Amino acid sequence: MTVIELKEWIYSNGKIEFILNEIGCGHIVYHPSKEYYSCSNCNGDNKGAVNVKNNKYLSCVNYTREKEFDNNSDLLTLVQYNKRISDSKFSFFDTVKYLHKILELPLTFKKQEEKKEVVDPLYIFKKVKVKRKRQNVLDFHVLNENELQDFVPHIHIDFFREGIMSWTVKKFGLAYSCRYKRNIIPLRYWLTGELLGFNMRTSVENYELFDIKKYFITPGYPKQMNLFGLWENKEIIQSKGYIVVYEAEKSVLKRDSLNDGTGVALSGHEISDEQVKILIGLNCEIIIALDKDIDIEHIRHCCEKFYGIRKVSYLYDRWDLLGDKDSPADSLNKIFEFMMQYRTVYDYGEHKKYLQSLNKKK
């Protein structure tokens, strides 16, 4: 389950009180008139210190632990706080896994029940089905790891020339399809590492002349519910205390090849609600690093999703150091480090500029 679905499941199945008991909260009382639970902290005796709303958002207020809680805190925040009392390294990943365990929920996507023979030459990349109107994680299937055996565990020379090193090839399981003449980037679920699909990039020169797509992503890949690279980089991100959010998977790979394992990719330039929740849960600085052709209003729009919740900043090429459509990760390492050093913190002044841009549009 995704974080959003997990919260909805907890609410729908009436498991709030059960979870509060499991994490050691005391004096649990439900207030039906206002639809919330009150309780004490596991290490406190104030009977009304904690309030948890009985709705799908599971909003949580902790009146005696205001430094650890804010207006966007929820039941997951409370679980992580309580567990950190005995284990200071208890992370957001651990919180999600812990809840799946005590609720006896499978920490996995829905598996395929049978393998069908298909004549489509791209059949490998079309095994994931999705309803187009609304993305739901239960509509997806996890691909079998054996699918990777159809590829050579190496990359095309063009990828190497772009700076992708051998250790990155091994870490991310990069491969090459001789049959389709494409570099293969496995796309894994951020929490469990399960294989959800592939992003394939053609190695054919002048591909436009032959009406060949540069990229081909597994149809139905749930990009709005995932962050590429988080599964592989989560330990480094937690230790460094910040995460750099790029548009494309290749940006993550190029930075990893320079021994910088702090990146993740959106697989686009929009940040979904689920991705926001995942990033907030990491409890570290969030650095937005979109391509140069993305305007500043959209960058601020992305930062606004985290304003007042987590420290957020962004990379913006004020010095005209990048190519017109380049990612910050495409630059030389010294240029990237310069942009990181002088990144813009999204503070109250930036927030005001964002609001002013909205007023102009009206």
C-alpha cells in the first residue's frame, strides 16, 4: 500500500485506537461529537496531550511535544515519534513497515497470478495494467525479476560517454537490450524495491528520422506513487540529511556516478500528493532541482508544497551556466557544487513572491 492508501485503510477499518495502544499511548478516549481520539504520550501522563482525528487524513496534534509536531502531522508522525524514544534511528521507512506488520498487511504490490504469452515485440514492458482515469496502486502488478535476464547487464557506450559509471550500473541494475537497441533502467518501488517497470532509452542514432521514441516507459508505471532512486539511495539520503529531487532518472544516475547518492527522480516535473508525503516523511531538507527550461513560478509551486513543513530549497540557474534544457546534474561537478552552495532557501520572502505571482494570474 502507498502511504495515502495505508491511512485510508486504517480509518476505514477502525484501527486508530488499536495503533495508539500498540505504540504505548494511555488514557485513550474517543469523542464521537467531534470525531477524534484523545490520549497521553507514551512517555507522559497528560490525558489530553494528543488528539487524532477520526478521518482518512488521521491528522494529529500533540500539545506537549510542539517541537516534533506541526499542523501537517498525522498518526504516522506520532508512531515515528513514539518509536524513536527507544530507537533514535527509527525512520519513516521503518514507520510504514511497522504499521504494515502490526496490521498484518502485506508490504507489497499486487503480484501477477499467471504469465501470458504475447506476440507484441514490446510485451515485456506492457505487463503492468492501469485504469487511466484514476491511479490506484492495486491496479498494478509487480514484474518478475526474471524479466531482467532478457537483457545484457551492461550499458551502451553512449550512456558511458554521458558519465554513467560501472558502480552505478551495478547499483541500479542497469542493462541493455540488444533486441530493442535500448538502455534499460529498472524502476523499483521506493519502499520494498519491487520491480514496477522499465524506462528504456534508444541507442539508435538519428532516431527521429525513423519515428523511434527516445524513451519508452512501461505503460501504467505508477510514477505518481513512486520516486526513482529512493530505494537505492535511502541510506545515503538519511545520513546526509537532504534529498535532491530531479525530473529524470538519468540525473540520479549521473550524480551517483560522481559519488553523490542523494538524488531521486519524479519521472516528470510535477510532484504528486503521494510523492509529497514520501518526501516529507524522510524528515530532511528537500532540494528541488528541475531542468533549466522549467519556469521559476512552477519551481516555487513545487516548493510551496513543503513550505512550513520541512526545510525546502531549490537550484535555479541565475548565472546562465546550464544549457537551455539541461538538468543541474548535466553540469560539471564543480558547477553543480557551486549551485548547491548558493541554492535558494524557500523562506517567507520566496513564499510572498509565489503568492504575488498567483495574484497576477488572476
